[in-house]
Amino acid sequence: MPGFHLILFDLDDTLFDFSACWEKGMRQTIASHPLTAGLEPDAVYEALRRHSDALWADIREKRINFDQLRRLRLSRTLAEFGRRAEADRLDDFQERYAAACMDAVVPDRAVQSLLMRLKERYTLAIVTNGPADMAVEKIERLGLAPLFPAERVFVSEQIGWHKPDPRIFAAVLERLGASPAEALFVGDNWTADIAGAMDAGLSAVWLNPAGVPPATDHKPLAVIKRLEELWEIVA
């Protein structure tokens, strides 16, 4: 595609189905961990998800870090069921969840094939919101480490700003020696990935498998239902 030489990818729910892994890991941990034993699993799961989502604003505004988010979402969930736990037990729940979640992260051959083809024409990088520890392991388990070396993996926890803050996009472009006009962003989240990237001057392709309506008037370069469709757009 004329003008582009860099393609930036979101990680979760773009390069793989993180939502399914999150749910599998959480439900498995809820069913097996002493802190949640005997509680209604669906209710616990929904509460954990609700508190996790609500705490994201505190992460974005740097009022808490990811370790605190992990403890708070569980402690607030347990409080709804009349339970409490010390920090070490909250951390044990997180460790078991992380292990179960990562076990569900498996390579997608179609995605690997697409990225291999794109690598012949473009510089590829990842820009993801979240904690650095899990991001690195996800990339390794997906078999994508050879395609995305450490110097081209940008995690919001390490950068210091989170999408859609334009500063994270600017920081990434500066490190990669590219201008906004030379970069294309591909992601699934309208606000963080599409509106955020476009407000920072990049073009964007929206991965929207469910066909949800856009939340703003931004006009992405394209909307796709499967990541493999990206080849027809950029080739």
C-alpha cells in the first residue's frame, strides 16, 4: 500500500482470542480455588469481569498498577459474597488464573501465515494495553516471538501511557523512526485502537467480527471480520 511501511497490531482479541482465554482461565480458577469454593460460579465470574473493567480507568489515570488491579478486582468480588482474603491469597488466585489462561493460548496457523507474508513487505510491531509479564508470554505461546522481537513489542505498562492516549502512539513511532503517515494500526477495540490511532494521525483497520456499530464518526481505512482479510487490503 503506497505510503505505508509499518503495520502496528493490537495483541488481545486481534492476534488471538484473548477473551476466550480469559474466560476459560477465570472459570477454571473460580471452580478450583479455595477463595471462591462454594460460590455460584457464574455470579463470581460476572463480578470479576465487572470489577476488572471498572478498574481500568484507575490504571489509565495511574492511580493503581496492574498488581493492585488484580488484587482489587478479586477482593471487591469476594466482598460481594461476604468474604475477604489477605494479599498472599489474592496473589495465589491470580497466579492460578494466569497459568490456566496461558494454557489456553495456542498458535493460530492462519494468523502466523498472514504475518509471515506481511513481514516480507512491512515492518511489523505490537502495541498492546496491559501488563508486560503476560504480554511476553502470550507472544511466545502464540509462536510469534520470531516475528515480533522484543524491540518491536510495546506494552502500555512499560511505555507509561495506555491506548487511546496519543502519547503511546507517538512514543512507539519515535522509537521505530516512523511518521504517523507511514503507519497502519490494526485492532479490535474501537476506542483504544481505531479512534486512538486515528486521532494520533495513523490510518487504521478495524477487526470487527461481531459487526458492532462504531462509537464515533472516525472513518477507518477498512473494516474486516477476520484478520486474514488484511492481506487483500495492504497487498
